Amino acid sequence: MNLLKTSLLAMVLFCTVSSCSKDDTAVIEEETADYSIDVNLANETDWQMANEILDLVNQHRTSQGLSTLKRDQQYASAYAVDHTFYMIDLEEINHDHFDVRKKGLKDRGAKIVGENVAFGYPTAEEVVNAWLNSPGHRANIEGNYTHSGFGVIQAPDGRYYFTQLFYKK
């Protein structure tokens, strides 16, 4: 019986830790947590494509009666670039360590934070269309946000990886 309880507990713990919901939080020691980021990382993004994405997102927001997002070329983009490099290293998209990006932006005045990720789309139009066709991603695009930062990086294999962070000041 103890083996069954232990197995069930391990399974529940695994499911909890590996889940991908918005409410997941990682265990971080507050005293040692480091939310700093080198803002120069923002310069690593492909700003031509990022600006095209922002234009398309803002066109959609305007068509829905929403305000446009302002481009953040500092902290939000630095966090987005950092995460995009992380995804390229793993060769997979994910929201790993989102709580760190969220806390870093909240420490700088953000009230709420959201994130979209993608890879493999060769154009801004294709990635934005994919996000708009996904209810969760669309909710972020249409969310109550004021600013957006970008990590748009072409991997060595030629595929693009994307992180778009949204926040409200």
C-alpha cells in the first residue's frame, strides 16, 4: 500500500511540475533570485521582423477596438531575446521560467504580463496568423496590455524562433 501511495504522490508531483498552465510557479528562493537582465540583449532581435509583427498585431488590435501596443526595446525585449536563445539551444519552444520574466518586468512596473512563443514561421504574417488562430495566443494579442517586447532570432538551421512578451504598465 505504501508503494501505491508513493507512486501516486510521485505521479501527482510530476504532473504538477510538468504542467504548462498560466498559474504554475517555480520554486525560487526570493533572497537569491536574480531578475536582472542585460538590456543590450534587446539589440539581438531581428527588429525588422519584430516591427512587422508589432504592426500586424496592432492592426488586429485596432480592428477589435483595442489600443495599440508600444514597442519595448529594453527590458521586455531583453527578456524575450534571452528566452528565445534558450529555446534555440533546446531546439523546442516552451514557456520555461516564465515566472522569472514576469517577476523581472513586474519589478520594473508591469502590472500584468503575458507571453507568446513560436518557431518555424518564415514571415511575420505567418507567425501572427498562427497566433490569431490559437485561442490562447489570440487572448494575449487582444489582452489588456500596453507594451510588447520581442525576441525574434534566426537559429543556425535557418528557422526563426519567436518570443513576444506583453505587459501593462
